[in-house]
Amino acid sequence: MKNVLVINSSISGDNGHSNKLSKAFLAELGGNIKLTEIDLSAEPLPHLEMAELAAWMTPAAERTAEQQQLADFSDKLIEQVRSADVIVFGVPMYNFGIPSQLKSMLDRLARAGITFKYTETGPVGLLADKPVIVLATRGGIYQGTTADSQTPFLTSFFNFIGLTQLHFVYAEGLNMGEEAAQQALTAARQQLGHLSDKVAA
Ligand SMILES: Cc1cc2nc3c(=O)[nH]c(=O)nc-3n(C[C@H](O)[C@H](O)[C@H](O)COP(=O)(O)O)c2cc1C
């Protein structure tokens, strides 16, 4: 049985196309999975601040109760990522970037000595590699252009912490008329059908 971690970040919640695509992917995977779902819009994380970073730097045995509470945000997320066999990210494009809710989460996944380390030859990711599926939903069309800031950013970020099996599924042109939207969503669902066979194997 595969552990599947779904992390959605659409401010539209269940009406968001990325949430709908993550649901469609789960349906393709079938029932034989252990699912953990995180909705970063329903339960947003605060921005990362110095007090939380200081809590990370303090050895667990020496943390105050408040510091432990702060460190728990990141510790829990890293544990969820570690125990997943497959991770699905719902990633709407907001103002040419990823949702700030998702950025707050990613800020807690990059932990020196835990998810990455620097060596003489450069950074090394410390997470065990696993498939990561990015459901990129966009009002316009950017794939392969310099206006697509999300793909290079997420690729760099995930690679940095050791995740290199990345599958980007794009649903673009969602605000460019009903026909264009339906075509994009149908193509994305088809791609997810193929991917589910691949990652379920
Ligand atoms: C605040 C906001 C900002 C947006 N900015 C962009 C943008 O920069 N580029 C774009 O193509 N679409 C943009 N859109 C449209 C969304 O990408 C589109 O509605 C997409 O379906 C959102 O994903 P979701 O349906 O999963 O929430 C924006 C939408 C919102 C609400």
C-alpha cells in the first residue's frame, strides 16, 4: 500500500481546479493507498520568522515549550514528506508565482542538516527520492516561457532537498474561455491517468 501525501494550496478550496485534479489523481490511484491531505488554504501556516528559525537551531532537549511548538510546524511536515511514497502538490499560479501559503510550507521543508547539507562540492539533498506530481493550474499560458516562474523555482527547490522525480502536469488557459479550459483539464486528467499507472507500480 502506497502512502500518498496531497498538499493543496488553492484559495478556492474544493472549487479550485488544482484540488479537483488532485482528487481525480487519487481516483485514478484507486483505493489501495494511505492518504494524508494538507489544505494550506484552509489551515495556513504563518510566514517563517526568526523565532522559529532560532527554535530549529536550539537542540530539542533545550527548547522552551514555545520553541518546541514552533519547531513542530516544520518537524511534522518533514515527517509527512519522509513517510510519503508519492507527493502531489496542487499549485495554482497567483500573480506569476506560487501561492504564498505554499511558500510558507516550503520554507519549513528546507532545514540544514535535516533535508539538505552543504558539502565542499555544493549542496546535497537529504530526503529519499520519490515521485512528486505538481498540478500547475493557470489562467493564462506560460509553459516553456520565461513567464513561467513556478517550474524552475519548484524544480530547484525540490532538487535541493533531494527530490528529483518531478512530474509537472499543466492545466493552462483556464481563464481563456470555457472551451480552452475544458480542453486543458481533459488533457491534464489524461496525463494523470498515465502517471497513476507509473507511480502505483
Ligand atoms: C489572486 C489571483 C492571481 C492570479 N494570478 C494569475 C497569474 O499571474 N497568471 C495566470 O495565468 N493566472 C492567474 N490567476 C488565475 C489562476 O491561475 C487560475 O484561476 C487557476 O485556475 C487557479 O488555480 P485553482 O483553480 O487551482 O485555484 C490568478 C488568480 C487569482 C485568484
